[in-house]
Amino acid sequence: MNKREIVKNGLFKTNPLFILLLGMCPALAITNKVDNAIGMGIAVIFVLVLSNVVISLIRKIVPSEIRIPVFIVIIATFVTCISLLMQAYAYNIFVSLGIFLPLITVNCIIYGRAEAFASKNNVLDSAIDALASGGGFAMAIIMVSVVRELLGTGHIIITNLFNSDMVLFSTINMWNWLGNLINPSNHTFISDFFSKHSISILVEPVGAFLVLGFLIAIVNVIVNKTKLRKESAGVSK
Amino acid sequence: MNKRVITYPLILGSVVLLSTFLLAFVYNITKPIIEENAIIRENQVVLDLFPGAEIKVVEGELTKDEKDAGLTSVVKADDNYVYTFNTKGFKEGFVFLIAIDGEGNFNAFHIVSSMDTPGHVDNVRSKNYSDIFIDKSYDTEFGDNLIITGSTYTSGAVADAVKIAGQHYGRIK
């Protein structure tokens, strides 16, 4: 399989969350804030890349009968490493992610890529596949969290993962800047609108199901339309 | 068959060994930073209680009773002795601070975190509850006055802590 195809598959064609519906548990639980989604995305990419690389390196040594315990030990090791590193350097995200950080060990995406790809392909392809699948998962949970935080609280605030006091991006500032251009006498009218009409249920667990359901429906519409277009292009040829 | 009996455990053992080395390496790198951050967070809570206070760690070994009650550290914020407890209410991880001023009276109680049922924690967080021992002398016998019916485990942990903090203060004053 060529590398472009691997990237395309991981990010879009077989996106772990939107297409394969893998890793639903953390995706539903931690996507109430964009900060959490970014932290979880980084953790999953870290574990996925390192475990895929190691599993690919030792694929010819490990007999298939004991591959499952070997994979679990490797994945659990990297999950513990990222837990310790987050506890030391990104404590707020570590607390926010809570139990869902150690639970990456049993995330189907990671085990799935190890079993289906890394144990059968070379190191470079495995690393690319891990980056693409991890990136696809991260992209998906960030999309869910953007919708949930913006519509659920009326604003999005992204902080530095290593220093939660440092705000990197805030929609409040952006809306106020935009509001100032449109109506300088009442520059807060856009942020006021979002705050006033926030749908608080979206930051609750049930909101995660609703948002994910809508996003999966949109992805399915796009996928089906693309398929139809390709089919009709094939017929006309 | 015989070959498998040797090679499979050997491979699995090697993977576990390498994982252990990696974990030990990461643990040793992160341990001092995690401990340092914990102290900073703890001091921050003390500073929230006593703004601008100069914080000093109170040296000295804790007794078995003090350790059993979950007393983890004692610091001096100006004239106040601040006791940090990490104990078990209904569940593990009930962290709170009790302070005694220079005259030997309890003067602060603050819950940092708890895994207990929020209702039980709210019962002990209420001002009515802390008023039972705040402004009272460190050697006051509270008996069962600090036990709340229905929140026995949570309030029991605080009652034990108040007693232990008083004993510690009496020992070092």
C-alpha cells in the first residue's frame, strides 16, 4: 500500500471515530472541552505511534500465539509513560482526562492498528499509519468538542496544555473583535448572543451522543455523495 | 512443544523486562517534578487560606496514629499551623486542610478534593459544621459532636483529623 493511501485511509476513508466507530468511550466522555480533546488526541497519537513502531520492529520475533499479551504489555507501558509525563508537565489535562487516560490501554483503535497493520508491515509504514489513524481520531474528537463547547457554553477557550493560565485562543476575544468591526457601540453583541443561546445539554454526556450522531450523519452524507459521484463518473466513461 | 515452553516465556519475559526499564526511566525523570508540583499546589491552597503568609515546613517525624489518620504534612503559615490530611471518608482520596492559630484555636477548615458522595461532602463543608470546632481550643474534647448522622464516614474522617491535629499541636507547641 502506498504511503499516500495509508494517510488517506487513517484520516478519512477509515476514520476511527466517524467511520469505524472505534474509541467511542473517551470520545463521548472527554469532548466537553476542546482542551481535553487536544490532550486526549496527543496522548492517543503518542501511544499509537510508539506502540506501532515497536510492534512492527518485533513482529518477526514474536510468535502469533503470544502476540496478544506482548501487544498489551507494550501498549500499557506507553500509556503509563504518557500518564506520568502528563502528571508531571500537563497536570490540569491529566486531571481533566482522569480515568480515560489509563483506559487508552484498552482503546480499540490502538489494539486494532497493532493487530491489523503494525504486526504485518514495516516500521515506516506502521509509523505513518499510526500518525494518520491517531490524527484522524484527534481530528474527530476535536470536531466534536468544538461543537459541544461552543454551542454548550457559548464560547471556546483553548489554553496552553503545559500552563493552563495561558490562554492561546478565545472565541470571546474573536467575537468582540468582529463585533467591534460591525457595531463598535455594542462590540459584545456576538459573544452575548452565543452566551444567551447556549444549549447547556450539549456539555452533558447526552449532548455527546447527539453531537457525535449529527457529525456521523454529515460524514455519511458526504461519503455517500462521493461514492455516487464516482459511480456516475465510472458509468459515463 | 518443548522449544515453545522455553521460548514463549523467554520472549514475554524479555518484553516485560524492557518495559520495566522504560517505566523505571520515565518514573525517575517525572517523580521529582510530580512531587514538586504537589507541594506547589498544596502551598497554593495554604496561601488561599492565609494570603501572603510565609510558608515553612514543620520538621519532625509523624507518629503512627497521625499517619493512620491520614496526616500527610504540617506547614507553618506565619503563626498558623496547617495540617493536610489525605484520608478515607466513604472512599479514598478525601483531602482537606485544618489550621490552628498561634493561640491554639482552630481557625480554618478547607476541603481540597473528595471522591465521596457530593451530598455527604456538602454536609461537612457547611459553615454550621465547621463552626462546631472553629475558634475552639486545640485540646477541646468534641466527642461525637463532629459526627453527622447519615454522613458518618465523611464526618468521622474530619472528626479524627481534628483530634489528631489538636494532639500534634499539643505535642509541638
